[in-house]
Amino acid sequence: MNLRMVISKMGPIRAIVPVLVVIGIIIIAISYHSPSFSDSRSSVVTSTSAASNSANLLSATHQEALAKHAYNASLGFGEIVYISMPERTDRQDAMNLLGSAFGLKLKLIPGVRGSEIPPKAIPDGAPSDMRESVLGCWRAHANAWRYLLESEMDTLLIFEDDLDWNPNVKKTLETLSLQMQNSKIRLTEPSNYERERAPYGLDWDVLYVGTWRHGGNPELKEFVQIWDDPDVPEKEELVKSTKLLDALYDFGLTDDEIGKKRVLAPAYLTMSTTAYAITRKGAQRLLYTLSYVGLRGDVDQEIMRLFKEGQLRGYTLSPPAFSQFKVGGSKDSDNEERGKTLDGHGNVNGHNINIKGSAREWMVNSLKMDNWADYRQLSKGTINDRDEAMS
Ligand SMILES: *[C@@H]1O[C@H](CO)[C@@H](O)[C@H](O)[C@H]1NC(C)=O
């Protein structure tokens, strides 16, 4: 029995049935496209136009378009700044090269000499033996936090000048954005503002995308988000001293999953200020806790203390997307004055930590050429063509 026969048997209501069928299909299509949490939002949404707007904000099309901002010149953040001591022009040259190779706009925030900070400007409680380099490092980061607050931006990505990343970092961050837009480890539902324009949400103070130490709060292990990512390093490539492998087991990954998956967890154990993003609220909290209130030690250890004490809210990406780039010798640090000699391995022989591939290596390869070999190739081609034409 076909549909037409069914309808004709139904008599007078048959004219309405196709209309009902169409309405039904539309309803099914709409509910199929909106994630299940749309219900809890309906109490907030009042007018019909707002309702259809927020339905758009929840659509896969919108989320994917927002995640594509990870491919822009600031990787989907408001801007990217990098901190570098004014005299380290070698590192600034490298950052410039890397930025141009990857289409990134990197703004220099000059590093600060600790000796230039007068005693009155040092935060309360700073130990009297605090090294000048530690003070200077703190000041440069505090200047970056201020830079965000003085701008109109929502977020700022802060780099140091000895950076490397995985060559597919934009894809990594696009995936991170999709994960964060559909986060299962948020404390609150995203606002319409976040859904509309924040690729990574705004429910955090600090987003650690380049930490050196990893590990979640041992009491709250269930708050992890795990996804497939082809751009994480193999298990064998993880650097032992960083304890990343232990952390990945702790986050619940199995041996088979390590080397295939990335984890996002509320930030707890972190180390190094190599690459992290902040929101406006984050910049405020950092300036408040680590300037207004006081400073006890190195800024990266202070940030970890704040995470552990619960005074700062953030997420950590493990394995990281960014890492320090080590060249060996005294060039690796502007913070220690430990009589190391200048001779390291050199830029082209440097290495990163817990990253798959290397942006620096990619950049080096993209600029390599043998000009005359190219000419010879062309000239051979021409000769062959001519020979063929003559025969
Ligand atoms: C990149 O995307 C972010 C998020 O939408 C935006 O705030 C930023 O202005 C964009 N950057 C550039 C250079 O267009």
C-alpha cells in the first residue's frame, strides 16, 4: 500500500497530511542539528529572533566557521605578542622568520632588566634575594597582561622568544577550538557572546598551550576532555624528564591512545611561560595576584601556585602545541647567569620538547634551495625538448 492510497483512505483530512509531513521533517532537521543542551537555554531566550539566532550559534556550520579563525594571523586569539630582551636580536630575527613562514603577526613586547625596577615598584613580599632576572621576567609578563587590558581585545596569546611548534599547529588549534566550543569540562554554559565570537570560549583566565610540566588535580580526575589528534608525538618521543607520559596515563589514556590523542584538563601542574593565552579576566587576576597582592618567586611557579590554590582558572593542553627550542649553551637562557659558554649546537641543530615535527625545521626546509641545480634542470629540459622536436 503506498502513501497516496493511505492518504486517500483518510478522507477529508488528506489535504493537511502533506503539510504535517513537511512540518515534521523541518522539526526533525532542526533538532538533529542542535546539540542536546539547547533545552536549558530556552528559559533565557525570549524573542523569536533571539531564538533563531542562538540556534544558528549552535549549528555545526557556525562552530566550524568560528574554529577556522585558528588559521588567521593571530591563531584565533586577539593578537600574539612575544617577549624578548631588546638585545636578543638573534632571537627576534628567528621569531620574525618563523612568523613570516607561518603567516603570523607577532608583536614584540620588550623584556625588562630587573636592575631597572626600583625597590618601590617591586611587589610586596618579594624575597630580598630575588634574582634580578626573575624580577625582569615577571615585569615583562605583567606588561603583556596590561597590554591586553589596555586594548579592546578578548584574548591575547603570549609567547617567549625561544619558541617552536608543530608545523600543523593551525589544524591543532582548529580542533582545540571545536573541542572547547563543545566542552564537557566547563563550569557554565557558554554565553551567546562566546558562541558568536570566541573560538576558544572565554571561561578561563589562562590557557596553557605550551607548558613543560603536565598533570591535573588528583582529586578531580574526571574533568578531562580527550580527542583524536594526528599531530601528537609518539610515546617514544616524549621527553622523560617532563613526566608528560605519567601525566597522560593519569589523565586516563591507554598505551594505545598515547601518540594519538590530546587532552584538555583544568590547569593544575604547569611550568614555563613559553606559550599561554589569557582572557581579560585572566589579565586582571594575574595583575591582581602577582602585582597588587605580591610576588614570591618565579612567575611560572607563581602561576602554578595560583592554579593549585584555586586562585586562577585555566586549562592545559597535553601534549602541548608549543615548546621551547633549545640550541644548547648560554644562548638558551636570559634568566640564568651560570657561566655557560656560548657554544651550543646552533639554530639549525636545535630541538624542541614533546612536539611532533618542528616549525623551525619546516621553515629551514622551505627556504633551502640550490639555484643552479634548478637552472640546470631547466636547461636539460630545454635541450631534451629541442632534441625531441628535431627528431
Ligand atoms: C583572528 O581571530 C580572532 C577571533 O575571532 C580575532 O579576535 C582576531 O582579530 C583575528 N585576527 C586577525 C589578524 O584577523
